[in-house]
Amino acid sequence: MEKGDDVVEVNEMADVETRLRKAATEVRMHALEMVHHARVGHPGGDLSATDILVTLYLAVMRIDPANPAWPERDRFIMSKGHCSGAFYATLAQAGLLDVNLLKTYMDPLSMLNGHPDRNKIAGVEANTGPLGHGLPIATGTALAAKIQDAAWRTFVMTGDGELQEGSNWEAAMTAAQYGLDNLVLIVDRNRIQQGDFTENTIKMDPLADKWRAFGWAVDEVDGHDYKALLQRFQTLPIEPGKPTCIIAHTIKGHGVSFMENKPEWHHGVPTAEQLAAAKVELMEAAR
Amino acid sequence: MNAEVTTKTGMFDCRDAFAASLEEMAATNPTITAVVNDSVSSTKLKGFRGKYPKRFVNVGIAEQNMLGVGAGLANGGLVPFVCGASCFVTARSMEQLKVDLGYAKNNVKLCGMSSGMAYGELGPTHHSIEDLAWTRVIPNLTVIVPADPVETRSAMFWAAQHKGPVFVRLSRMPVPIVHASDYVFSPGKAVTLREGNDVTVIANGVLVHRALETAERLAKDGISARVINMSSMAPIDRETIVQAAKETAGIVTVEEHSVYGGLGGAVAEIVALEHPTRMKILGVPGVFAPTGSAEFLLEHFGLTAAGIEQAAKELLAKRVIAG
């Protein structure tokens, strides 16, 4: 019996991975098309965050696309709001946003502003863009669940350079003090910020030790490995009574060889030729 | 209990009405939550903490985080009253106030205590004479400056039932009661506390009772002064301001705030466009205050009944000269 269950589980896991890979490819293609269309955006961070976003929205979080304001929903707060291309495209995959709207990214009067607005899109929980806002807000939503004995969980994604903002560490202390084990922070550790590599700018390492010292339970994972992400998200919290920090090691520009690991693609805009080359590469990798 | 203490002279610290109304609302409304930045005693919320410990959140000395946590609590269905010294909860966390409260329209009630120069001798680091300039320009944010305990209580109840961000600017300086006990705060509605047709004095907060005293003094000289309490800074009552510009010889504004960007600025913006009139803008004249008690500093800057009287008379004299 047990063996049979394992087989089913393995097969299910493989099915989920296939589904996530397909969705992530579509999200990456959309994000690059959107940045190309708008002639502005942040493709490098879009591509590093994509696999985490689709894993959360399609396989982890309890949400109801028919009722985005369902009070018991899990919350996701995209603190790195500049990566709105991948975020919007993921919301579309999750049924929280009309996929046709993606074509209007940053057009005049579009619902899809460069940074997300919760008053325009039902699936957006917080208006982010200025860095260091998401974790305090996520601390508040997690605290609201604790105060009301509610079961929803809060997920929040920050960049790694973003952690240079002091407000994150204020929130880190509050979350630990209140024992918010219903709060999960995912750090998109792509090691690049706008101007340079993080470690050439303001050193973030040893990042896991920093979070541990602030009273969080920490794990590290390959942020492009669906299986590893799913397994990590399946057993939360890491430690009862402590907020969870998952440092997701990612590659900025992941999936497009000429963008990978290059600071200039933080907010570089692909030309038509570059877009076409990127799409070919993404489609081939998805086969 | 702290919240019910009043002084023997009939002067009241509006923080007591603030704390009492918060406790009263929390008794029947399980969503009412208090959030502080360690400021447990300066917000007079010890009573709230004792009665509703689960709904009392102390984020520590961390204002940016505090406003964000407030936004998150609101997202989770609670009605957070986020409280701390006005100088810190505005200036230190200005971007959170703009984005997490105003832009995102989160249902957070920000309560700035000891505003203006209430901290007196502690000096300009602790004065908050810029907060109206900063807050009244933020879309979606209702800005309220109560004048007495009656208005404080009413504004607190209004804020709790209003869906959207609110900034309540409170002092700690004792004030007398200027409103009838059945007074109800209404956003965007100025309160004409005294009718008059020669000159208008518009004030808010701790200076309203001084404006009323000014009107008494002017009456002795045969001058009829209209006194308006502009407790609702945003939205602001354009109609009442334009009416005063039309019906009286000029407007004196009085605020415990910089003369730039606050009440005087708001009134000037309106009359300049709709009915230009003579004005005097009384407040702190673009300087950091010297050392002194709150009472001393108000006197130093002419924010007294005598100072307002002089300004009103100058305004009327100019009218005569101008013919």
C-alpha cells in the first residue's frame, strides 16, 4: 500500500512539475513581451522570481479566483513590486487577472501600472514599488490572522538588495517577537541589484545567519527547482513559533542565456530581435 | 483610569477622550485594534492594553514598520488605530503614509499625539509643525484636527466606521470644551462656532478656544468676528471659506503649525481662486522654535487671543485705508 501511494505521489509530483514548467514558460514569455511593449520594466528580476511565483500561485496557496477577496485566503505580497511583469502574468495563470490585459502593460490608463495597485486588480494585496514595504505589511496580515485565530497564511517575496532597506529588519523583529509562524518570507536571492552585484554594493551574506539572528527559522532552496520548492512549501512552518525565511537561490534573467547574471538586465529592455531570440530559447527549453 | 482623568480647571487633555473612546469602541467592536511604537503611556493606552491585550500591538520603536503593520492588519479585516507622537508617525514613516495608507486606501487610522509644539522644551525634533502640510496633500487621506474632547470623541467614532485611511492630529495641551455635547463631527464640514460679519478667524486644534476668546475681546471694541473651527483639513469645506471671504472684510487663520502649507495655506489656495480677500496667516513663521514650554512658544509666536486680536485689527485697518 505504502509503496503504491509513493508511486502515486511521485506521479502527482511529476504532473505538478510539468504544469508549473509550462506555466512558468508562459509567464516568462509574457513578461518579456510586456517589457518590450512598454519599453520599460525589470526583466532580470521577472525571470528570477517566476518559478517561485507560479509554484506559490498554482500549487501552494489557498486562493479562490472566483472570489479574490475571500477573507480566509492565503495572502501573497509582492514586495519587489518592480517585477510586475512576472507578477501580473502569474496572476493571469492563476485566474486572478484577464490574460488579455497583459497586452496593456503600462499603456495610458491601463489597470497594469508599472507597480501593482490593489485598487485596480483584485488579486493584488499591497501597493508596492518603493522597497521595504512588503514585509511590514505581511507582518500585519500574519498578525491579523493570529489576533483573529484565523488559518490563512501570509507569503511575501522580497528581493535581496531590497533587504538593504531598514524597514525589513524592523518588521523582522516584530514578526519574531509575535511568533508569526504563519508568515513565510521568500528572498529572491539573485545576487544582483540595479547598479551592481549585491556583494559589490552592500554585502548581504551571510544572509541566512542574519535571519536566524533575528529569530527566524531559515532554509535555503534552489529557486528554479519546482520539486525542491514544492517540498519546502509542503512542510510549513519550518519551526513552530517562528516566522519562516526561505532564501531562494536564483539567477537573474533565468531562462534567457544572454540575460542571465548580468546587472544591465535589471531594467534592460529587449529589442524585437532579442525578444524573438529569448522566446525561441524559452520554447526550446520547455520541450 | 487614565482615560477619564480631567483637570480641575475645566481644561482637558484630548488624549483622554481619545483613549476612552478607543476603549469604548473596542468593547463592542472586536475589530478595533491599537498599534503603538512603544508609546504606551504617551498615547494613554495602558487601559486599552490591560483590557484588550490581544488587540494591542507594540511593534517597538519602528515607525515605518508600524504603518506597514497597520496596513496589513487592515488587509486582514481589523480596524487598526496606529498611535504615536505626531512628529514620528508622520515624518519618519512618510512614504508608508503616502503609499500604504493613502495610495493603497488601507483602512488605517493614524493618530498623531502631542502635535504642534506640545512637547515644548523638548525642542524642534519633537515638534510637529509640518504634519498638516505633509498629510493634507495625500489623496484619500482624511485629516482631522479636533479642538476639544467632544470633537475628539466624535472624530474617533467617525474614523472607526469610515472605510479608508484617516489621520487624527491630537495635542496634549489642555483645552476647554467648545462644542455642544451633542456635536457630531462631519468630514468636509467646518463648524461656525460664532457668527460675525466684520472679520473671520479660522482656527483648529488647540487654537480654537483662543480664537473664541479673541472674538470676545473684539466684541468689546464693537467688532463682530466670525469664528470657524476648521477641524476637517482634508477634505476641506470650500463653501464655508468662500462665504466668509464674501461676507467679512478678511480672514485670519491661526494654527499651531508652520505658516507654510497648513491651514493658512489651504484657506489661501481657495480664496485666491474663488474670492480673493485679505488674509493674515498666523502660525510658526518658517523657523525652528527656540527653547521654551508649549505655552511660552504659543505666546512667542503671537498665537494668543491678544495676538489674533491684533492681526484682526490690522486687517480691518487696512480695509479702511484701502477705502
